[in-house]
Amino acid sequence: MTPEQAINLGWRTIPDYPDLLIGISEVELTQWTALMDLAGHKRTTKLHAPMEWMVHRYLLATHGADIKTRPYLGDAHHFRRLCDCFFNVEGSMLRVEWNPHTVKIIDEFFANNFLALLGSSSAGKSFTMALLGVVMFMVNPRFTKVLVTCTTKEAGMGKIWGDINNAWNQIENLFGGWGIPLPGKMMSEPVMVRYQHPEYVPGIGWKMTHTSHKAGLQLIATLQSSEKQTVATVQGYKNDTVIFLGDEWDSFSPALADTVIGNLSSNANSKCVASFNISSRQSAGGLISTPKDGWDSVTPEDEEWEGVYGKVLRFDAEKSCNVILWERWQEQGGDEPKWWKGIADHAYVEGLREQHGEDSLKWWMFVKAWPPPTGESRFIYSENELTKHYNVDERVITWLQTPIRIAALDPDFTHWGDGAMLMVLNVGDAQVHGVTKRLCELHRAIELDKFISPTGGPKDRQVVLLIKRFMEDPTCGFELKNLGVDVTGATSFGTLLNELVGTGWIPVDSRSKPTDLMVSKADTRKGTDVFESLLSELWLAPKPLIRAGQIKGLDHETRREMCLRCFNAHNQRGKEEVETKKLMKKRNKKMSPNRADALFIGIHVARLKHGLVNNTDAAGLKKNTGPLSPLQKYYRDNPHLKPKIPKWRKPQSFQPLKSSHVPW
């Protein structure tokens, strides 16, 4: 058979394999020929043979199974060529530049089933993820579900979903010119591309024979207020291929991150890409990017490593392709180089350096893409201090007598907050390395919003009734006199609490003056002489207790929130002062430390009423020098949340649809 005869039978050559005729399956060839006839095109050799995008799509879907006589160029190669066919064409509304960042991400996506993108701002992460989502759906639409996350749907529309929308519009415009219906429809509510199956009916035209929410692309929100719905959405999807594009992964709760990993590990053909600006080793992003051998095994000079779940890529803005171009230009001179679009440049890096300094959280998050090491000195608590040196995650094994049960409430729905939090603690004496100490242990952390009903009446009244309920609960019961309540800006809430529960509880107004309690046995100064306000005392006075090993049982989420707040060791009045919640939330993407606030109110009650004061210095504390990584310690504390490590298998071979008149 001559090449001309082969081409007439549906074979063709492409530049990637110039001496090799590429064949499309007989089923797909029949579909394509029928489509051309139905669309009114003349039957020509050019149209009879498959178009180039069909060849790349078929090779990508079958992983080059038909390429026998020479090495297959790889899925990543044909993905990029397919993108060129869709986007880098004349009149395109969206063009794709193959900068080094985008090429690296795509290469690693096809080489790994889990990929974490630990990146600075403007690293091209979201745009590349959008390309992966749209084009991979087009490869095998009926059997592919792409889940896309962002903090809120509104934020997603301006970020990753905006890129998905632009890519979809370009493909829709391109295929519309060919008279080819797409296998999906862009919808605004819910925000998704819903799969649809088109067939041509003689005398009627194109008809969508069926639609399905089990295939397509869908945007889901990840804020804590949407967590239940998001978890249910992730758990509910089962398809041949599920691709999870986790934008803003650092904002995930541990429960959501575990659900995603657990659900994907049960699906042989699933892939996950997690993209984020890392804020802490204990955040969701920090946990998912933890190196196999722990954070001590890598340095800020490393740009990639093997993580506990898969490959981790790190994009340092100081080493971005545009910064490298700028440095070469400064050294060699000549004409100004052509800059890569959407990638951080020299001006971006220097602007953040000048505005915030190299010791700031923003520098490490948005430039270095690394958990803040030197920047931790501005924070009240650090991860090493809490988890490695002072064992705050350990529980009390044996109390010398029955501990006193105390509680603390942060209503947090009247000022800058996200949800009411009740922390129940035990206070009592125990033996620690042969020394009797008064300890304070977190007994139970209760998110009251999980018990709030939209139809249950005013929220403040429901919170008060919940306090009464948990007071009488034998698993966490406490006396009213041992309850501390944050009443900052919430006088009416205190009145309601008096009416429905009773008086005698301890009001805590963070705007008031510090107490006269001594800071510690080593520092006998009064709180009024050291701290700027009661808020500062609430957050800073526990430091000596933590260093003496007297605070126990702190869970991962509470420890994470404790590491969010900054402080000034010497303000203009020469006192220690913490930043306001308003400033802290602005710096931390509106995250509110509800658990940490309630914990410190509880410790304050223990200091006020039950003699909690540090009685040793840190030198006498046995330190934990074991090899456990932050992720290992978290799952040691929460064994029921530990997912099984995925055992990924090779995707099954692509099976073309036999009932369709279009090449889907």
C-alpha cells in the first residue's frame, strides 16, 4: 500500500514521526467521516484523513500503544502538541507560552499521579493547572471528572476558573468553525462544565442524547464554612479518571486534605495537583509537601524533592525564568529580552523585598516559596518550639488527683470572626520527669458552629444554650465559675448568658488592662508592667508555661493557629504587644485563630483561679529529639485520619466510544 493509499484510508503523517504513518482506529475514522458529511463538508483527502489534533489526542489517550517502530515521544509531548492545535492557532483568543515553569509542571504531571506545586506568586501554577484540566477532559470526556478548588467560588472565577473559562471559550470558538459540537457545556450555577453527548439526528440536526454530572469540570469552594459540602462532593465522585486540581491547597483543613488523598488513592486512574503559597510546615500545604525524610533533609536551595505522597516542585521567584533573563541581560547587555508572560520578574521580587523585607512572612510565602525560617522570630510561637522541643502534643498519662475541669468560650461572631469555639481543659498536678508540676491539658475542642441550625433562632441564643448543654455533658462537664468568656465588643451576649445560664462566669475583655499576676517564677514582674493589653497577656503569658512543659494535649489545628500571630517585643511604650486580630486576618487570608483564642482564655482562667504558674525553666525539660517529621507527628496524634498511601497503577487503555457520531 502506497502512502497516498494509506492517507485515503484514514492514515496520515505528523512532524513528530515524519517517516511513520499514524492510524486512527476504524471506529473513530468512521465517526470523523460521518461528521464531515453531516457538517456539509466535501469529501476530500484532506478531510477524510484525521486532523492533527485528533492524532495527538488519540496518541495521548492510548499512551502511544500504536507506535511500534520507534520510541514514543511521551504523553507530555503530545499534550503540548494538542495544546498548540487548540490555542496556538491563527485568530486564537488564548495563546500558550511554553515557559520553563509550564513545561516542568506538565512533564511531572504525566510522570506522577500526585504533584505538589510549592510556588511563589506569578509562577504560572494556576494557568498550567487550568490547561491540564480542560485538555485532559477533551482527551476522554465521557470518563473524566475534573474537580477544581479555590477558597470561594467568587475567588475562583478571578483565578483558576477564569483561566478554565478562557480556555474553554477558545476551544468552543475553534470547534464551532469546524461545525463540531463540544462534549460539554459551560454552566454558571453550579459553576461547572457539564458533560453532554451529542448525536446527529437526520432531519433535526444535532441533539444531546444525554448529559451527566459524573463527567466534566466542576469548581468547589474550600473555606471552612463550606467544608462539609466540599468533603461530600469529593467523596461522591467515582469515574474512570478523576483529576483533582487543588488550587489554594494551603487553605484546606486537615479533614478535607485527607478526604482528597483517601478518595484519589482508591481510584487507579486518578491524578492530583496541589498548588499553594506555603505559610507553615503544619498548614495543609506544609503537610502535603513534607519530604519523605522530613524537612531537615531539604534546604531553601532545593527546587524539587520526593514527598510523602509524590513529587514536590518548588518555584522560587528569585530563580524564576524572568529573573534569570534579567540577570543575563544585565551581564551581557544588548536589546531588552522578551519576557515570559505571567511569570514573576525582577521588579516583583525587588518590590516585595523593599516593602516587606527578607525576614517577613510575605517574603517567604510569595517569593521564596518556603516555610518561614528566620521570619519565625516575628511570631509568638514557632513550630519547632511547640512540637519538637516542648512536647505540647503529648497527653498527661497519670494525674496525682482528679483534675479540675475548666472551659473557655470565644463567641467570635460579632467581631472579625468565623465561628464560636468552646475549649474544655483539665488543670491539676502530675509528675513530669520526677518533678511535680501543675499542668493544663486540652481535654476537648468543640466547634459550636457544627451544632448551629439555620432555623434554630438567633445564633447568640443557640450558642448560650449549647454552653448549658455541654456544662451538663458528663464527658466535658464544668462548673459555671470555671468558664471564661470573651466579651470583647459583645456586652449583649454576656447579658443573655446571665439570663439563660446564670452568673459567676469569668468575663474576659481583651481590650482591658493586663492583670497583676506575675509573669513567671523566674520573672516576677506584674503583667501590667510587661504587656500592653490583656490581649497581649493572653497570648504571651503562656510562653513560660509551654517552655516548662506545663501545657499538654494540643491538637494540630490549635498549634497551627498559635503560629499565626506576630508580636512586637518592645513597642513605643517599651511593652510587649501582639498584633490585632484585624491585622492578623488581613495577613493570613482572613483566617481567624478561634481555637487559639479560646485556648489562651482557658489558660488565663487557670492562672487566675487555679494557681497555674511555671515552676521550672526550660533547661530542665527533656526534649524530643526523635526523627519524627511534622506530618508523622500529626498522624500520630490523629491516627483515625491517616489515609493509606496510594499505590498508583498504570491507567487502563483508552476505549473509544462506539455509539457516537463525533470523535469523542
